Amino acid sequence: MNSELDYTLPPAVRRISSSFRLTGWISFWVQAVLAVISSLVLMFALVNVGARSSASNNPGTGVGLTLAAVGLVAVYLSAYWAFRYTVLGRRLRSRDTSKRPSPKDALQALRIGIIISMVGMLVTLFGGQALIGSLLAKALAQPQGGTLFVPGNINQYVEAFDIFIVQANTNTLLAHFASLAATLWLLRTVNRA
């Protein structure tokens, strides 16, 4: 049945359909894995921030952590959109031409995917800048040289936990980049047809 269907479709539609399905699945799984890892790290960060006594000095709190979380929500939305690419690719192979999306619909889906990725990447970059700025402030406030460790205020020092949050933010950025690269690849494929 599939071979019969393939012969009735123009070669450009077959190529575009295959590209949408393959690229959509790759993009979906890359984003899903990175989003789950970042989610676990940020949930751990929220629990850890709540357990600390002086959370106001922690770079994971406030604007940086909030923007990182918003960027992560955008990754989940983008992963859903990548899944929609696979559905669009399947619909392109439909025997019924009335169910087959028009090129305008495909381009509109790609435009929306680009917007989701770009906005998510922008928010995540702002979150990363806030986190790094806060870490820099902590690092500059640390006693330099051969001074002794002061156990009274542990939150004044840059901790491994702080770098963990930056890593989660970087994973989120990588997921947005993968989504943007996949969408631009699909846009190139559609425009070549």
C-alpha cells in the first residue's frame, strides 16, 4: 500500500514529507531529553533553594531561575511543535488531497516553530546572563588570596550547586538551538521544492 501511495505522490511531496517526519522526530527526541534533564536539575535547584537559610544570596533565585524556567517551558512547547512536524509529514502523504496541507500551511507551521525557538532562546539567554552575573558578583565578593574560610555565611561562596543551575540553562539553550536548526532545515527543504 505504501509503495502504491508513493507512486501517486509527486517526488517533491514525498521528499518534503519524509524530511518533515524524520527531522520532526529527531528534533522532538533531542528536545525531550534535554528538557527532562534540565527540568530535573531545576526542580532540584528549587528544592535546594527552599532548604537554604539565606536563599537571597543564591544566584539560582530570582530573575535568573525564573527566566530559566520560562525558557524550559518554551522547550516543551517547541518539542510539541516538533511532534506536529511529524504529523504534518504524515498528512502530506495522504491520498486524499483535501486532507493534505497546502504549502502555505507548511510554511506557517515552520514560521511558528522559528518564533517559538527564537523567543525561548532569547528568554533563556536572559536567564543565563542573570545567573552568570549573579555568580560573578558572588565570585568578586569572595575573599581573595590566602584568607581563611569563614563558616558563618556559606552562601557568599560560589558553590557547585550554582554551576549546576548554569548547566541546566545551557541544556535548555542547546534544546532551543536544536529546534531552530531543525526548523531552518525544514524551511530549506520546503523552499527547494
